[in-house]
Amino acid sequence: MARDKTVFVCGECGGQSAKWQGRCPHCDAWNSLVETVPAAAPRAGVRTAAHAALAPTSQVQVLRDVHASALPHLPSGIDELDRVLGGGLVPGSVVLIGGDPGIGKSTLLLQVLASLSRTPRVPLERHPPPEGVEASARPQGRLASTHAAQTGVPVLYVSGEESAAQVGLRAQRLGLKDSEVRLMAEIQLERITEVIAAERPAVCVVDSIQTVYTEMLTSAPGSVAQVRECAAQLTRTAKAGGTCIVLVGHVTKEGALAGPRVLEHMVDTVLYFEGDTHSSYRLIRAIKNRFGAVNELGVFAMTERGLKGVSNPSAIFLSHHGAPVAGACVLATLEGTRPLLVEVQALADTAAAPSPRRLSVGLEPARLAMLLAVLHRHAGIACGDQDVFVNAVGGVRITEPAADLAVLLAIQSSLKNRPLPRGLLAFGEVGLAGEIRPAPRGQERLREAAKLGFSAAIIPAANAPKGAARQFEGLTLHPVSRIDEALEVVRGLQG
């Protein structure tokens, strides 16, 4: 039997090459070519139902004549997830959620479906079927039903990695055994879209997209071509029928979503599950969201009954020391629209090697060397013979430059071995000239600090609000314009 002809497809851009190369000739990505079997070209003039559903024809319209209305959000029943999604799930949208194995993706989505199945039904806007496909001609599957006895929102869970019995065992552990979630263990795309058309659920979870395959392609499930084609057809199914489809995606060892990069461009929302599997806390971050703000953060705690939202996440990012310790400074940061108080810890120790180490965990590593140079040049504090380590407590990842001032204060405290005063926090961007630049939405950060009982704050002078004594009762503000002024304020507070 003749061996099938194979091509090498780039996992980043989807470009094809006849032979393997270390570097993709289309996008210049290294080690991204994967061998796969190309799909057979359809015969001329043949247009299948799958092609009709994937690319329906539409008329050219004038933009001013397009009827547009605000899309309703369907609350998932979990407040922290709704915060990240921008208010809830949107009918007809496609959500992609990725994370490390065992971090809790399937658990959270099963909880969401169980909560929705108990939610009283509300009329949802349904889109008409694609042109050329009559509503009465939709295929009917074995799971088709009128949902007459179901009082909650109709939902469907498609499991491609576990059997129905395994999903049932998880539901039993979570106390969700009596929920009205519709369940199907299937990996064939045509069968999944057939059941979605018949059942017409409000929300459908596909766990996971890497296990689904279509008969239109001959390559194995999980290949670049299969993932791209299956995601495209599921996206068209969601847009055509009004069903919100949630796709679970695998991640690579580097932490990025597996499969072609175009997968993230197709969907409406991309969520990343973060956190240490050895810790009980999990974080969900929105990387892309067409219906809400990006970089929103949801905080969850893993319990015996599944994931529970944490209403006051600042409490888990602050260490509770019996007495003030050197090298610790509290930072008021922003994650999306939410202000968070995070403890930044620094350790400066005599270097044992000729080249001192600079290591940053949870903060921008490239900025650490720059901040140390600013500290030396504009404050006269040298760290040339010191190993410097910086860490953000709780596993949170901080990317905004407003953390600069808190990092420098923590480093100075560790170098001098003098703790910062209890109840002190700081935020502000540090420039190369030693100036303290303002941070966005400074008043919201200060309100969060005052609510948690902090007594003093070192902030950029541009962030000092008018009438601060009335707005932030009990919180004394120390506006500064340069790094040497900030260190002088700290020395005065330390006595």
C-alpha cells in the first residue's frame, strides 16, 4: 500500500512546506513545522453541507443600515468568572480556555454548566440558519429532545478526553450528580455539530478541541490542520445558531496554547488558567475579550466541592508576618479593573561569584537591572557586589511598570536590613532620570488600601488627589517626585 503523501505545516502561521526545516520559510519561526497529511481536494462543483455551514453567503450592506444592539450576557453563576468574561457568557460567542493539566479547567466548566442548568430560562436571541440550510432540515440526533421537563438553561458538555462514566464520577465528587447537564462523549466533529443543531443548547463545552477531528481531513486529531478546521466549523456553528461554545485547549510546555496561532484569532475570548498545582489558589486571566476588558483577573480557591471565587483576593497576596521584616513592601497594583494589594519581597545578599545574580519571579525580569542602575545613579545605593532576588507573593504575575517604586523600596530595605514601617504601601513608575511617574487610576488603588486599613502610602506627586484627607480617612499620603525623595520619606517614617 502506497504511503500517504505528507506535508509539514507551521504551528504558528499555518504555512506548508514540502520538507522539514528548522525555520519556517513563511513566518521565520523556529522548530514550528509539524508533519501532517494534507486534506484531499473536493471535486469541482461539489459543495457539502459542512461547507455551506462554514461559509454562508451574505448580501452587501451599508454600515448605517446594519441593525446592531447590545449583546446580552448570560451570568455563569460564578462571579469571578463573570468578572473576567465582562459580565457573563454571550450568545453566539466562542470562548477558548487553556491551562496546565490538572489545574481545574474541566472542574470549573462542569460547575458552570451545572449552575446554568439550575438558572431559570430567559429568552435568548437566536440567529437564523445559514442560507441554503432549512431549519426543518437540521439533522436530529439521539440526544434531541424538547427540554420540556428541563426548567434551567439548556446546556451540553461534550467530552473528548473522558468517558461519560468518568465525568459522572467527577460530578459526584463535586455534588453535581443531580444536575440537568446534557452529556455526550464524542470526538467526531460532524456528530458534535449535528447534536448542537438538534439540541440547540445555550452553552456547549467542548473538552477539548485537540481531541476533535473532522472526516474532511485525513490527519490525526490534534494536528494543526484538524485543530484549525474544527475550530473554524465550531465557530461558524456558534455564530449561526446563537450557541455559546466554550473550547478547552491544551498548552505546550512553554505555557502557550497548543496548535496554530490562528486558533486564538478565530475565537472571541481567550482565557488562561494560571497557578501552581501544589497551591489551592487558581487565577484566570483574560488575554483577549471582544465583549469586555482584557487583563481582567479572577481568583479561585480549590476546595473539595470544586473551585470557589475569592471575594477579597488581596488577602491571599499579602503575607502576615508576626513582626515587620526587612525586604518586604506592599504594592497597590491593577489587574484589569480590579485594584489588588500584593506584597513584593526582595533579598540582597553578598555574591559568591564574580557575576552577581539578578532574579525576578512574578515581575518583569528585564526591569530589575535597570532599577538597580537607577538606584545607584540617583540614590547612591550600590548593589554591584550583591545577588538580588525579587518575588511577588502568591504566584501573581505583575506586568505594569507601576511596581517599580515598591521594588526599589523592598531592595533598599533588604540592603540596609531595616524593615519598612507596618501599614506602608507604594506604587509608581521609576524613570531612568530618577523621576517617579504617575500610575493610572491612582485613586482606586488608594481606596483599596484605605479599605484594608493601611496607614501610609508613598505615591507619585501627580497621583496626589485633592481633598485626600476626606477621601481616604486614616491613610496618610506622601507624594514624591524623585526616587531620592521616596527614600528620604522612608527614613523619616523609620525614625
